[in-house]
Amino acid sequence: MRLHIPAYRSAEINAAGFTILEVLVAFVITATALVVLFRSGSEALSAGNTAAHMLEATSRAQSRLAAACAGTALRTGTQSGDDGHGFSWRTQISRIASHLIRPEGDDTAPVVRVDLLSVSVTVGWQGPRRGRDVTLVTDCLSAGPADRP
């Protein structure tokens, strides 16, 4: 004996709702999409934070570089310290060339030494995964007595 279900009853059974398998597939797709969305949002925030730190470190390095070259008595060597708000700095000055100059026509004038110096300023901070830094380098002229160090 065959069971015969009228066509209108078959359509009612199929339209009653979703199967558990369909609900689970929809849930997995939604969860995967949310994970990807949150991860990309988190990476965007991290990149924005790194860019802000990089900008601030560059500004601090420019200020230190300008202050180092504006000083009248530049001395070779390395100095470092804490710059506040999680930033540290290091300034390194090295002599590239030196020349003794005596003003022409005045044998009594003191001899002046003019130095060409390389000035390097590094400003660093500790990022979420590793330390990062910005280094700026320039050359400066410094003039002073011939017997200075």
C-alpha cells in the first residue's frame, strides 16, 4: 500500500521552518564573519596607535635634533635619557672633519677650530609586541677655540 500525501500538505510541511542543520550553517557563517571583522578592526586600531606613536616620536626627535645643533658647544659622545610618556631618547655626536682657521691679515687673532659633526637622535618607545624607534641624522657646524676637546 502506498501512502499518498496531497500536494498542498507537502508544501505546508516544507514551509514550517528551518532545519537544525540550516540554523547551524548560518551560525557558523555568521561567527566566521564576526571573527574576521573584529580582527581587521583590531589591526586597524593597532596600526593607528603605531602611527600616532611614530608621529610623536618624530616630532620629539626633530626637537632634540634642532636643540643639539643650536647649541654653541657641541661635544662628541653619546647622551641618553627618558623623554616622558614612555619615550626614551639617545643623541650621538661624532666628528666628521675639523679645520683650523685664522682670520686673514690678523696674525694676532686667535685660531678657531671649525668642526663638521654628525648628529644622530633616536627616540624610542615600547610597542605592544616589540620596541620601536625613530632615528634622525643631520650634519652641523661648530666653531670654537682651537684647544677645545
